[in-house]
Amino acid sequence: MLIKSLPLLCICLSLYSANNAQSATTHKPVEPGKIKRIFILGNSITLRPAEPSIGWHHTWGMAASAEDSDYVHLLIKDIHAKQPSAIVKVKFIAEFERRYRSYNFSNFDSVALFKPDLLIIRISENVNDQAAADSGFISYYDRMIKKIDPENKAIKVIVGGFWKKKNVNKLIEEYAALNGYAFIPNDHLSDDKTNMALGLFENAGVAKHPSDKGMRLIEESIWNHIKIYF
């Protein structure tokens, strides 16, 4: 009975592989200058409102010494040097990382209405690494992207976390590969302690965030990939 089932099993596996290959979205090269609307989604490394109780008094990427030194503003500078009319928007979504199972996805309505041509997603640090695989984190990650870009028109750039989180970063990388999205790893940057703001902030959590050098390296890793679109 098992032997008779093998041909059918092979056919099913072939069809599954073919369907997966067809579902992967590999975007064709975009003509330079066509990217007009960019949206960056991230956590405190991307944008962190002030929280004096932990010694953070600014509203930009946490641990950067100045607004123009965080990776987002460095990226905006490079984008505007090539495409001055480009509009770049940023959204802080650490709450999604922490509570993705109960998250109110209507919070992404404003991003969807913006209709980004280029979507940069840079999260993972606040996701519980142990629970990520068991709680179906990646299905919520996928739901977020589909909520933002239901017609799948935006170019997606998926950026891995700055800190070592093997489960979350692996899940995100595999998801990007399955869907034909670019994946940019960043966790190797935390191997070099000078890429963190250690000793510059009393709060250890703040000090673990990227230093100006770390922010610059994050920006360079993203810009080196997306600059072809500008």
C-alpha cells in the first residue's frame, strides 16, 4: 500500500514546490527615480520617544548622539541626495513585537494609506526568541505586511536584528527567502562592542543600543542594497 502511494506523494510534493516557487515574489528592477514613497517600520533602534525614567531624553533612534546620527536620518540624507522629492515616513512598532498575538492591526492603516513604493522593516529585538517559533510569530509578521501592502506592489526590504536572537532572525530570514524579499542581516554588528553605546548611558538597556558607529553600519547595510532604486 505504501509503495502504491509513493507516485502520488511525489506528484504532491512537486506541485507544492512549484506553487511555492510561483508564490515567491521577486521584484523586477525598478527604474531609478521611480521610488517616491518610503516607509520604515522599526523599534527603538529606528525611533524611540523620550523616556526620562531610563535616561533617554530624545525622540530618534535610541543611543544615537544626535538625530542626524541615527540610521534613519542617515538613510534619509542618502535618499534625498539622489531623490530630493522622495517622502520618507517612520513608524515605531515595538508594541507589535511584544504583543503580536493581540496586536490591533488597524494601527497599520496609516501605512497602507500611504501606499509605499519601498517598505523597510527592521524589527526582532523585542520579540521573545524562545516563544517565537511556538507562537507562530512569522504568521503575524506576514499578516502585518499583507495589511500594509495588500496588492503586493511595494518593494520589501527585511532587516534582521542587531542583537543575537537565533530563532527570530532565522524565521525572518527564511520568510524573506520564501517570498523573494531582500534580507539584510545585522546581528553580526553586535559582535563588536564599539558598535554599541556602552558606557555612554547609565541604563544598561539603552547602552546596548547601537552607537553612532553602529547606526552608521546599519544604514550602510541598507543603503548599499536600496541605492539602485534611486
